[in-house]
Amino acid sequence: MRRIFWKILLSFWLAILLTGIATGAIVTLYQDAKIAYSIIETGNRPDGLTESVARTLASGGKQLVLEIVKPQTVGKDVAGGPPVPFIVDQQGKDLFNRSVNDKAWAEAQRLTEQQANTPGVEKITLADGGIYWVFMPRRPPPFPHNIIFTLFDAPVFLLIMAILTSLLFSNWLARVISRPIETLRDGLKAVAKGNFDINVSQKLGKRYDEFADLGQDADLMAEKLKQSIQVQRRLLHDVSHDLRSPLARLQLAIGLLRQKPENTEQMLQRIEQECHRLNNLVGEVLMLARMESGVPQPKEDYLDLVELLKSLVDDAQFEAKDSGSVIELQLDETLNESIIIQSRGELLLRAFDNLIRNALHHAGRGCHIEISVHQELPELLVIDITDNGPGITEKDLGSIFEPFFRSNNNPGNGLGLAITKRAIEAHGGTITAYNRTTGGLCMHVKLPCMAQLS
């Protein structure tokens, strides 16, 4: 969804629409007001005044009107006193030398020609042939409306208003777009400096557009980078720590070999054993690094999960005879004999082999290990590997899948379960561990499958 696109589009469209409506309304009101201010006043209210002045003018002439009617004036405009109609001759001059509105005079001429009986407007022809129009213009609007009408008469003012309106809208739109970009830029600068707690989504506030999604993605990216760097640092620390022990033993064996050449065969066996441990450790570290790199690996192999588990159980059962342990594989009755899994090399083989051997080694002598397989959904398998051993403390359950974690100082390099977890996740599955209420530990694996073959 291109929400920011629609926001900008609708903002421009709404701004143009509102500007057009507001401009049309203002122009209409302004024109109506100007017309109302310019045209003459008609009706019963001015009819008595204009008719009285017209009769006086017709019977006594201009001189009588000048003697009888004495409006209070300041310059050419009426400042007070009773309202006195305009008496305008053919040249457009008022009898009392007041300013005459051309539109009002033209309207008076039109009304007396087209609507001769309009109340409030009179046309008088004197004996000397002079023609006068008697009418009253509408009163001008009070302050501050008269100032507004004057301003709207100036084109420069209208241009300034248009510029200010567009400037306000452009400023708002620029802030809507530039502020989240600046926040994102500052957050990325902080990440570049090593500060991963940027909280861009909180700084952006409540938004529901692409910028909000981008802020969440930036926070997620920073969190992933933080976790990756922490894992890398911890991995380097743990690798260096686990490499020191075999290297120290190698140096010790070489020193003893130099001191006692007669023990050459024994020391060479020790050196070979430590080299083998180093090789296994480096191999597992490299495998873990490849799996945590996030680079997808193609699933090129297809294997039968049932046959895989049977072969692993047979191999483990051979080792379990010496300790008196029993390993049992149980398949759900609804399952067919073959379950095909699309796999990546020997990852699943190592994963289940690690789980079975961990259960065998940590459950103790004479333990009972049960591997059950059932189908939870048409394309989802559940594999439970349980034992009746001592289990794991609750505080360690959440850490057993972390690299180099060893519970209760157990032997090993602590990479088996970490590789197992990543191998299962690489196949789209999940693995969890929990202590059974009856005692022992359960490894709960969910794994998608392609098909079952009868």
C-alpha cells in the first residue's frame, strides 16, 4: 500500500479543492457585498424620503431644495444628520456636491427606464429641461468590513494572500515528509556509531504510513545488528576460551615429550587426540557460523525420516548396551512407514543424532529414552525425545540452545544443541525443551514434511 503516495495526492487534491471553494465563496460574497454597497436602496424605507425630496424639487426647483435640506457634511461626504437622498443631474453631479457612486447612478437610471414605479427611486424633469435622479445608495459596510472590501479591491493583496496560503501548505507538507526522514537519518547515524538503541518508531510518533513501517524496520535492523554483534563477540570469546584448553594440553604434551623422549608414543597419542578435538571444534564453529550467517542454503536432498530415526536408534542402542539403557522408537499408528523430508545435506542427521546422544549421556546409566513421532497437521510432524533422567534446572532451560553453554559443567564444547536448533530452524521447524512432570527432559521438535509414502 502506497500510503504516503495517497497522503500527498489527497493533500494536494484537498488543498486545491478547498482553495477553489474558499476562493469561489469569497469572490461570491465579495461581489455580493460590493453590489449591495454599490446599488441603490429601494423599498418602503427610502420611498418616503425620495418622494418628498422629488416633490420639493419638482415644485420649487433646486433653490428650494438647497434652502430646505441642509445635510451635515464634511468635505464631500455625509458625516451625520438625517439621511438625505442623492440628487444627481445628467452629468452625474450631486446637488450637494457629494461623491456619487457611478454604479449606483447607473442602477438608478436603469430602474427609472425599465421599472418606472420602483419605490425609492425618482426621476424628475424640471421646467428648464434639467433631469435629476433622486435615490439613496445603500449604506457602506461598517468597520472592519469596509477595510476588507478595500483590500480585496487591490490585486496585489490577493496575490499576497495566495502566496501566503500556498506557503503555509507547502511548509506543512515539507515538514510531514522531511521530519521522519531526518529522524531516520539520525537513527542510522547512531547505528553507524555503534548505538543500536535508536527507537526510531517511538520518535516518529503515531503514524500509519510507509515512514512508520520504515521506522519499525530500522528498529528491527538495529536490534538484529545488536544481537549479531553480541553473538559474534560472545562466539569469539567462547571460541578463544575453548581453544585455550586443547592448545594448553598440546603445549604440555610437547614439553613432556622433550623432557621424556621415551614416552614418545604416549605423547603422540595425546597430541593426536587434542588435534582431533581441535578439528571437531573448528568444524562445529564453522558450521554454526554458516548457519547463523543467514545465507539460504538449497535443500538438495530427500530423506526418509522414519529410516533416519531407525538407523540412529540402532547406532545409539549399540552404545547404550554397556550402560544398561534402553532406546525405544514409537511411531503413531496413523503414520505410514515412510515420511519424506526435503533436507540440506546431513543437517537433520546431525541434529537428531545430537539429541539422542545428549539424552543418552546426560540421563545416566540405566535410563529409558523414548522417541515418539506423530502427525499434528497434514504437513507437520512432531518428534518428542524424552528420557527419565534428572532433567535440567529451570533457569538453564532457556540457555541450552545457546553456543558454548554447558549445564552443570558437563563435558563437551556446548555447540551440539546450538547446531541442532539452527539445523531444525533451517528446515522450517522449531525445537523446545521442558522438564517432564514425571521426571526427565523432553525435546519437542516440530518439523514440516512433504509427503508420506505407503
